[in-house]
Amino acid sequence: MENCVFCKIVSGEIPSPRVYEDEQMIVIKDIEPKAKLHYLCIPKKHFTYLSDMDEKKADVLKHCFQVIAEIKNDLGLYEGYRVIINQGKHGGQTVPHLHIHLLGGEPLKDF
Ligand code: 5GP
Ligand code: ZN
């Protein structure tokens, strides 16, 4: 997808150190962390909304959540963490490439 910052990070056009990578996803640190630890889990294949979901995309997201559960301790999230997927304007989505926020490393405020 042209002009998508996360596609450019996935392709390497924009350099961004990965804390995890496999054939379907990457995990990077958020450039503007909203908690002591703030990661972004980004599926390599571009799609924007959960409502774009089909079997293949559902499999990718399933994989993402399984990996998150496997690597959480390596990421320093052993005391718990928050998972957020912002969707659309009211959801506060600023990058139109679906991604999963992982926040933790400290007690998070209620929202
Ligand atoms: P959204 O608001 O779409 O749910 O989340 C987008 C997130 O991506 C924001 O938290 C923002 O700080 C982060 N972000 C935007 N551009 C970059 C970038 O170039 N590198 C990294 N690591 N994070 C980015
Ligand atoms: Zn993209």
C-alpha cells in the first residue's frame, strides 16, 4: 500500500528496529510511547479495519494474538498489559494499517 507508514516499516523503506518478526507480523516500539512500555504489533499484509476481515486476515490476527501471549514476558509485560486496536476516526486511529497496541511496564490508568 503506497504511502502507508507501516507498510514502509514492514518493507524496510523506513528503518525501525523490530523486537520480534516472523513471516506474518512484526513488533516494534511505538515512536511516542503512551506508557512505560508501548509496542505495536503490525501484520505485514496491509488492511485497515476489523470490518475488512476474511478468513485469511482472521488467521493473521489469531497468529498475532498467539505470538503476543508467547512473547509477553520477553517484552517485559509479565505483570500484565493492555491490548488496544483503534478503529476509525472516533476510535482515534491515525495509521490506516491495522495494528495492535501493547501497553504496560507499569500500572495503567483506568479508562
Ligand atoms: P493509532 O493512533 O493509529 O492507533 O496508532 C498509531 C501509532 O503509531 C501511534 O501510537 C504512533 O505514535 C505510532 N507511530 C506512528 N508513526 C510511527 C513510526 O514511524 N514509527 C513507530 N515506531 N511508531 C509510529
Ligand atoms: Zn500499510
